[in-house]
Amino acid sequence: MPESDATLIGHPVDRMFASDNGVGASAEIVEAVARAAAGGHLAYGQDVFTAEARRKVAEVFEHAATVHCVSTGSAANGLALATLLDPWGSVLCHRGSHVFYDECGAPEFFTAGGKLIPLDGPDGKIDPDELSRAVRAGAGSIHSAQPQVVSITQATESGSLHGLDEIRALTTIAHDAGLRVHMDGARFANALVALDVSPAEMSWRAGVDMLSFGVTKNGGLTTDAVVCFDPAFETELGYRVKRAGQLTSKMRFQSAQLDAYLTDDLWLRNARHANAMAEHLVAGLRATPDVHVRGNGGANIVFCHLPDAVADALVRDGFVFHHGHPEPGVARLVTSHATTRDAVDALLAAINQALDAA
């Protein structure tokens, strides 16, 4: 095979543990996009695919909602925060959250200067006592950015989950202080099935005003969504989506993905499989000497301590993952809807072989 052809093929799926973005899309979603390519349809979301996707979101969440498909999770987060925030306002978020650590200032860009205030807490979750202090810090002072939004990540960047009581505790603190609540749900489905709760229970019933609803990481192609549960923000959110270049002319191709994602519980089946593969991986790692699993997890992200020599051996063997994050010696392993049990077993076998050699 010519080298160029091999490059196009990329990494083998059974070696891909770097991210759930690294694997392909579910067949049902690809087929839905193909169906959307047939015939003529009105542009800018005035099509039947978008109408059906919005109907299904309202049905799944048991609540009327404003829904906009966007191209990335960063766009979803930025647009949601910008809609909830004045330019002189601040977003209270965890120091390790995606909006603070991984989006190259996109929230500040979308909010025209809104300030992100990082807060601490174990396992990627905001400490409620620290939040109680932060919602009052500088409130009413002309010299300070005004606390206006709390952003919660579910599941967190640490792979941990907010239980419903934990979400309610944070949203209650926020709402009592007059703040709005945004949830970064890039892995919303993984958290949902792990907790075995309903979408409504983990969102608006728990006090979430606006949700970044992840699709891409869980079997989608190129779409995520902003779901707004408060009709007061409907008009502004629509204008912001258009102004940001996220109102695509052929919206039906994104909407068809969201529609298929929510049909016949595809999104839940994908998430259950990814979580089950992570559980299998954790069990194997915990049975492996000299490997320490970090945190409790619960979704599809696993952190563990791996000796550098072992990590180097895995890379030479073709495995793709992150090592040295969030600190030296720590590996991040992510499973997906496409991860097989055989792939996990092969990884575990390679780790044991590398340990023996070391």
C-alpha cells in the first residue's frame, strides 16, 4: 500500500483511545445524512428534518425548548454563555472545565468580553462552598465583573459525574443569587445512562437553563446542539446563532443527525456501550500490578498512572491516547460507541506485556 493511502486510512479503530471524537459515526446517522441529500428542501432550518429534530428534543426532555444545531461543542458553549451573559458579566466555572481550559478563549470571544472565573473542587466539580462565596464576590460593584452564570460540566473533564443532588445544590446557589445555569453536556448521554435518570431530571428539572447537548462524541458526524429551556432567551439565541455563522444554509444535514441520534434510543445505546467498555477497562487496570486508576469515573473517560516506559511501549505498538495529562505519568483513555471488548482486552494485554518487559 502506498504511504499516502495508509495516511488517509489513519489509526486503527481498535487502537484509538485518545478521544471519542477519533472514531467514525453511527451507521444510522450516516444513513440519515444520505436521506437528507435527496430531493429539494428549504434552507436555514426551514426543513422537515429540523422540525422533526426539534420535536424529538422536546419529547425526550419533556419540555418545550429552543433548539439550534451548531457545528462544534465550543460553538454551543460560547453561544449559550453569550446569550445568558452581559459583556460585563462573569461565568463561574471549574478550573478544569472545557470552557475555561480547552477553548482558546472562545467563550470570551462569543460573549464580547465576558470574564470566566475559575473555581476549584474535587473531581472536576465546583465546590458548593466556594460557589456560595463566588456568586457574591463583587456583586453590585462598578469595579467588578458581575457574576451572572454558573457553568457545570456533565460528565466532567475528569470523567466524574455530578449526581442529581449535586447539580441541584449548585443550581440552587446560582438561582438564589440571581444567576443563570449553563450545562456543558458534551458527554451528556454518558452521564445520563451512568446515573440512570431521565434527560429532564438531569437538566431543567435540576435547574439548568441552557444545555450544550453533545452529539459528535457519541456517534455523530459534525453537529452538537444548544437547547434552551427558557423562552425568554429564544429570540436572542436565534440572532446570536446567525451572527456567529452557525445558522447553516443546509441545516438539514445537521438536523438529520440529531433526529437519527434521538431515534430508537440510538444515543442511549451508544452511551451505554461506551460506558460498559470503560468499566471493562477499569476492571482490567485495577487487576494489573503497578497501574493505579485515578478517580471514580462513571462515564467513558478513564485516568490511570502509567510508567513512562509502558506508555512509550504502547505508542510503539500503535495505541493512541493522551499521556502526561493532567500531570506527568497520568494517561487518559477514552472509550466510545465503536470500542470493542476485544480492543480493550488487547490494550490490557499490551499494558501487561510492557510491564513485564519493564
